[in-house]
Amino acid sequence: MFSVKSVLGNREKPILTPLTYLKCLSCETINSRPFKEGDYVFKETEEKCPKCGGTKMKIIGIYVKEPPKEAGKIKKL
């Protein structure tokens, strides 16, 4: 019998880190940062805007970037 691990090898899925996108309620600048426990869309936070220094931001999205696919790449010698 073959195990899944022996057939697929020791390939492990990479851990994907979600990013939280925030919009400043003063200047409407969009900024991103690593996801924090308790984040949810439309939550208003008291984080400082990097552009205007405002202290009210709203979470507008939470996304995970897909890692680049390596299938089909040819290694050059």
C-alpha cells in the first residue's frame, strides 16, 4: 500500500499570512498590515494613518496573497 505522503513526497503547504487593508476616514488613504486576531471587515480602529496622522481607520478587506506558482519553470544551468 502507498501512503499519500509517499506518493506526494514531503511537500507541505506554505503557511499563508492574511493582510488587513485599512482606509483612513480622514484622507481616504488605503494601507495594509498583517492580520490581527479580532479583525473583521467594516471594523473601525484607532490606528494611526501613515499619511495624515489621523487616528480613525476602517478595515475594508482581508486578503491572502497567493504564492507564485513554480510549475512550468525551467531551471537554467
